Amino acid sequence: MTEILNKGDLVAASGGIVPAAVLAEELTSDLPEDLAEARSYRRLLEDALSMAMEARAELADAQRRVAVLEHQARTDEVTGLLNRRGFEAAMESALARTRRFGEKGVLVIVDLDGFKAVNDTHGHAAGDLVLSAVGSILSRHTRDTDAVARIGGDEFAIILTEATLDGARKRVRCLDQLLNYATVPWHGVQIPIRASFGTVPYGPKDQAETLFSRADEAMYARKRSRAS
């Protein structure tokens, strides 16, 4: 829809985009041209059309601003991934689909190992660069239909939608290798990335809270096995 600012601007009609004045003239063409009331009515109609189009343009602009704010509210500013709020919404949506359609999937929790030492040794800017690199690897090596998030600190989560446990384990092994062999350059040094994964399938009877708890337990078990 085209925005109107004056009588010469365009409006949308059933036959296409036409000037407001032309549309007003068409709508009043059966009125006697010499009547002052007809001329006044035509001017009022032109103004009403222009005001209506201005209102529509302002509404569209407000809707765009709301969409931007909603995106910011569910997006992590460091990585560009979903934040915890956005991820929880995605998890509830995935569970709703599995309850309605029987769709199954897998929840993956990813926690960075030794991340505090990165911040302590190199500073928070270096830590943010590591987080950004992790987010980039996770998003590049998952599907568009999957949901990837930084859910807090150095913890990430992935919803692998419509995935079997065997298929998810293959994907996680790939992500595990990619992350644990990656380094991030920082002022002449290479900061190694280390991460542990926890993987649990979900189905129609699962709840988000218990899924997160089970995935966390699996991740910490993996972390302990690496430390031993």
C-alpha cells in the first residue's frame, strides 16, 4: 500500500494504483460539476482518502517497529542466536507440534569448558569473541528448521527438530569435533574452544523443564568424564 501525503499522491484502488484526486473524481463523476456542494464533497473525499492512507502507513511503520523490538527481546546480542526467552518459546512450540502431530526431536545442551579462564586471562572482549565463534559454528552446522540459542553465560542449546536419536548423535559428534578442534585468534594467541554436550530425545509426553534437567545431567556427566 502506497503512503499518501497530499492530494497528488497515490492510493490503491481495485483497478490498481491511482492518484487520490483521480479516484475522488471518479467517485463523484455523477455529481453536477457546477454545484459548490459537489466540489466541496470532492475535496472532502480527497482529504479523507489521503488521511486513510497516512493512517495505514503509520500503522505499518508501527508494526515494523514492534517486530524489531520483539526480535531484539528474543535475540542474544553477543551471538545473534536466540536468547533464553526465545529458546523457551521455540521449545514450547516444538513440544506442541510433537503433541499434535507426533513429531519427535532431540534437545542438545552445550556447555563450554574452562570459559571462566578465558575471561580471566584475556578479558571479556576475548570471551565474547569465543561465544560468537561458538554460536557461528553451531548455527552453520545445523538446519534452518532447528533452533539454536545461547541460554546463559557459556551455555548453549539446540532443538534438532524431526530428528531421531541416532541421527542427532551423529550431528552432535560432528559439532563436538568442530568445537573442540576450533581456536579463536586473539592478539597473537590462539584461544582453544572446549565444550561438553548433553543429548536427550523428546516426545509427546515430555515437559520443557524436565527435558532441560535431563539434558543438563547428560552434559555434566560428559564433562566429568572428560575431566577424569
